[in-house]
Amino acid sequence: MPLSPSSILLLALNVGLLWLLMAAPLGRRRIVMRRTFDAAPEQVWAMVHPLGAHATWSPKIVESQAGEGEGRVLQTMSHHDRRGEPIRRILALESIPAHGQLAYAARVVEDSALDPVFWSDYAETRSVTARDGRSELTVELADRYRGLAFFLYRVIMLRRELRDIETWLKTGKAEQTGMLERPMTQVLLAVLSTLLLWPFLGLTTHGLMLSTMLTVTIVCHELGHMAAYRAFGHQKVRMIFIPLLGGWRSAADPIIRNWKSRSAP
């Protein structure tokens, strides 16, 4: 049966989106964000500096301490690597002297979860400046990107980190999840995907039924992945619905560790 023009257009659109998200050569890009907090500069600095008194304010970081060698910091993360061990990351820090400003630059020297080439172009700087009795935090992340997906991921995660810093300064606690992972957000994204698919299947009642059934099929498919994660012992599993393309799910612990623990005699 020959493909209709709308089906060809939908296929081309999906392939184009996948290329843009996963393969488009973006080159080296910088992400710069600033946030002002009602707190003393020293208090904010104690949170954002890897050797600060509150460097482990985020649930993602279990421990952050001086490593071997000058300017080295060893961080232990709450997530695990492929061997089922907590991720250990070594940073190389360099203080940036500036009048009236606390600042440092950092790069990743070693990571137990990722190949060194992943961090080869990565660099970040953070600075805290006093502003009329408040503190302004500036974060700059630089890296070389291939595909828009990871660039957008970094933007979202940095925005979330700045929001969580503000929450921690006010309440002493950091939020565990963001707006994107909430069930209502996922429902809205699924509805959006249904509406986006509708024109390609015909702006009729029949076309709406087909787009709804296709969205439900995608959701069931992703729920099957989540069920498999839970079957292998994952306690925290989440899914993010991506309109037109499907869904993305992740778990806090690696399957390898749970598989070994369940298959051991």
C-alpha cells in the first residue's frame, strides 16, 4: 500500500527531529545563567564551591572532599555507575582572583561512569558577587555539542539547580523532582502529542481517534519499559513523554547490579 503524502511528511519530520536532537553538529556552545539570592555571598559560596561547608546540599552529591594533588576535588555521587558503585568524579579547580567576587573554574579530570572523552571539552566557571545586600550567582558551562538534546538537558538541569539553591537557602531542603517529571506535565505532553499527530492523520473524528490510539500505544510501550526496570529491582523509575517521538525513561540504579544480585546462587 503506497504511503500518503501526510505519512511521508510525518516520517520526514520525525527523522529531521531525531537528527536535530541527536546528531546536528552544534560546535562549542556556552550556557550562562545568573540568579540573585537573598543571602550573604559567603553562604551561597559555601554551597556552590566543591569544598564549601555546604557542598553536599544537593541529594545528588554524597561527599565532596579534597583529592590527591593540588586543586583536585573528589566527589562521590548518589547515582551509581555500571558496576553498581557510587559514581566518583575528580575535578580540577582553579581559583579566579577578582575584586569583590568569589569565583573558580573547574573541569572534570576523571569520571567512573563516563569515558574521559565525554569531558574533554567541558569547562565551567562559577562566581558569587555581592549586590546591594544580596548575592548574584553566575554560572557558565562550556562544551562541544552534537545534537540539541543534551544542550537542552544542560539548560534545564542548570535552571533546576539554581531554583533548588534558592529553595535550600529558604528551607534547608532541596526538591527531589522538577516540573517536567510531574504526572500532570506528562499528561499535558501526551495530549500535545495527540494534537500534533492529528493533522497528519486527517482533521476528522477518525483522524483524532487514530492519533489518540497511537499516543496510547506509545504510552503503553514506555510503561512496559518501566515495568521491566522495576522487575529488575529499580526503586526509582521515571518517564518523560516526548511529543511526536515517544518517551524517555531512566532509573537511578544500573540493571547490571540488580541482575547479578538476582542471578547469584
